Amino acid sequence: MKDLLTRLYVETHSFKFRFFNEENGQDLIEYALVVALIAFAATAGMSSVANQINVAFTNIGTKLTTYTS
């Protein structure tokens, strides 16, 4: 019985050690979070850039209309 408990303890301890020290998926999650953060920042910044581009094209259109009329 003592041998069985000792073996069970060792197996449980080695399982926990392998499970909590496994870092293979950790890098993938970190990279995915970085990509998500970059995508969110790019999406948030696109509205102001789109507005500025729209204003620039409107100004160009107005000036072309003025000079060609």
C-alpha cells in the first residue's frame, strides 16, 4: 500500500511538473495577442486617416473645379 501511494504521488507530481512547465503554446498566444493589438490600433487609426484623405481629395476636387471652369 505504501509503495502504491508513493508511486501515485510521484506520478501526480511529475504530471503537474510537466503540465505547468509546458511553454510550447505560450509563445503562440503572446504572438496572437500582439497581432490582435496591432490590428486594433490600425483599425482605430484608420478612421482619422480616412477622414484626412477624404478632406484632401475634396480640396483637390474643389481646386480642379475652380481652375477648369
